[in-house]
Amino acid sequence: MLQGSGLYSVPIVVARLLSVVLLPIYTRYLTPSDYGTLELLDQVGSIAGILFGYNFSSSLGYFYFQKEDSDSRQLCTATAVLSSAAIGLLVGTLGYLASSALSRLVFGDESAVLYLKIHLTGMGLGFLIEALMVWLRVEDRPSVFLAAALTRVLLTAATVVPLLVFWRLRVTAVMIGNFIAAAAAVIGLAVFFLRRVPPRFDISLAARMLRFAIPLIAGTGAQFILNFADRFFIQKYQSTAEVGLYGLAYKIGMLILMVYVPFYTYWSAQVYSILKREDGQMIFARTFTYVTLILSFTALGLLVAARPGIRVLTTPAYAAATAIVPVIVAAYFVRSIGDFFRCLFLVANRTSLDAFCNWAGAAVCLAGYALLIPRHGIWGAAFATLISFLFVAAMAIAWGRRLQPFWVESARLVKIGSVFAALVTLYYLVPVPGLGAQIAWGLFILCAFPALLWMLRFLSPKEEQAVSSVLARFTQAGMRRQVQ
């Protein structure tokens, strides 16, 4: 299962890495205002997806595994895919027709009409792509899933870059590239699907799938508010260029999820069986310690890399984004901790509490946006996000403990927190002006993290033996290569 989860996570990791690799191109051929326009277009598409049930296809897994025979499972699959295709066609058509009104609503004029027509038409294709990708996950076809997802990501980059660099189409280049990649994905996946599943449709089954998906769709709405609604407030009270700066800082800060999401994919499926074991509480506590350790190291890496990274990968117009990165990193660190404990709601079959957490957090978030963004701009947006994630995490820990009593390794967590706080403080207290010096200082801070934990005897005797064994194997392998 861990191997499969890893394969399904590869496209997410590659997409995030590619977005960082392409930053030098994007930020040289797109102004902060262009970048802000792309952020807002993405959020318009997200809202359309939420309103029209982008998560509808997630119901396939539940109904698919309720059936035992192949014919019934194929009927479930075909119904879900055709329903998603119909919804996507509706979204694409309505989006195309409403593009002028949406441009005036979001941007204050009709400057984004063409962008919206291309983007929302492609969004319609996205509904069908999502359904087909869910089918691949349900049938456990990780190699096909991986090939399809990576092809789409790489084709997007291969199309966007020449349109940006040679034709200088700016925002239009990104929209066209995304659309071409989506269309290619639909064609390839549809051919693969139709060779294996005959097209059929059961309207009563489709209605049951919709009823199942509605709570998930509602939860997605709350997650959207928590993660992305701040862009519209920034656009209203600041400017599109500020949205672009904030979007860049957000992109870097969210890289912490690249480490956490693959783990969470596995953990959320295994936590049920783990907590039933006699040593379940110990495994839960130990796992949380490791999660905190890895998140802390990743967060520290992002903090020390942000300043030189933005300096190297972008133009001076984007330099102001550097200051916001630490707040976004902190927010998604806290969110990851909250997600870890929210799994306890699922173990106790209390999904309503999970939904309540999301919507309560969304309410706090909206209040924070309304109060802080008009006065403090993108700083207000970043701190509103952090506060809302702290609120959700606090609820998840408190309620999770009532539903499923647990303990944590307090002493080891204190060591992690103390070392992390000390190194972050030291990093920001010592100003380092030159690029080379910034990189060297950041590497020193990063290397000091495991060294200090080692000095504080963070590792247990068994963990020390395991680490020593791994280091010995690497040393022996290196010596063998030298001999050869």
C-alpha cells in the first residue's frame, strides 16, 4: 500500500517541483499583475468546480466496492464517468457564455474575457479527467495513473514555455497550454477507458452518487475558503499585482505539503488498523513525533531557502514575496498537524465533526480576511490563514482526544520545538547580505538541526542503532565503489 500511495503521489510532487523550476521563466515573462491574474483565474475555476460538484466522481469508490460482480462495477464506473462528463459540458458551456459577466465581477472590466473562456472550457474537461483518474485509483492502476498525470504536467510545460518565450502571449500562453494538455488527457484517457468499460448509464444510481457526494462537495467549499478565498479580498482591497506576490509566496510555503501529502495518503488509510493494535497508542505517538520532526526540518529548509531562492529564480519585482513566506510555511505546518489528528474523527466514524471543523475554520478565516486584509494587505491574508489553521488544529486535537484518547512523546516534541525555534531565531537575527553568504548560512542552519538534536539525545537507543546501521551501509557501499 505504501508503494502504491507513493506512486499516486508522484504527479503531485513533480507538478510542484516543476512549478518551482519554471519560476525563472514565468517571473521573467509574466509581471506580478499577470501572476495575480492567473491566481484569480484559478480561483474562479475552483469556485465553479465546487458549485457544480467537481468531487462528484469521488463517490465512485464507495459504490464500486459495494458491488461484487464485474458487470455491476462497470455500470457504477460508466455512470460516474458519464455523469462527470455531462457536468463538465454544462460547466464549460455556462463558463463560456458567462465569461463577460465573470470578468466584470472579478476584475472590474472585460480584460479577462478571453482568459475565462479558455480556462472555464478547459475546466469542463477537468471534470471528465478527474472521474477517469478516480477510476484508475479505484481499480488500482498506479502505472497508468502515473503515466497520464505526468504526461499532462509535462505537456503543459512543453506548450506554455514556447508560447511565453517566443510568442510572448503572457497569461494567454498559460491558458492555452493548460487547455491543450487537458484536451490531450481527455482523449488518451477516454480511449483507454472505452476499451475496457462499455458506456452505460443508470439515472437512479447517478442520483444516489450525487447524494453521497454532496457533503464532500460542501467540505471542499470550506477548504477553498481556508486556502484560496483570500485572493479575492486582496484583489478588492489591494491590487492584482499584490495577488501575484502573495500567490508566489503561497506557492513556496505550500511546498511543505509535498512532504506531508504522500505520508497522509498512507496514514489516513492505515490509522484504522493501527489504533486497533495493542501497541497502537505507542505507534500513534511515535508516528506523530516523526511527523513533527520531518515537518520541522522541511519548514526550516523552506525558510532558509526562500530568500536566496526567490532572488535567483525571480526578478526584483517579486522580491517582496520573500517576507510573507515564513507565515505561509507556519500556516501549512499547523494545517498538517491538524490533519494528522483529524483522522481520529474518521476512526470514530464522526465525519460530521470533520465537516464542522472545516466550516468553523472557514468562518474564522473569512472574519480574518474581512478584518485584516483591508488594513494590512497580504500580511493580513497570511496571518488570517495562520490563525484559522491554528483554530482548526486546536479543535481537532481537543475533540480527537475525547473520541480516541492518545498520548504523545512530550519530551521529544519539546526538543524538536526548542531546536527549531532557536535556529529560526538565529537565522533571522543575523543579517547576511550576499547571495553566496545567504546560501552558506542557510546550509549551516539546516545542518545544525539534526546535529543539535543528536547532542540533546533525541534518538532512542533503537533509533540510534538503526541510524548507525544505515550510515554503515552507506559507508561500506562508498568504499566498495572506490575499490572498484
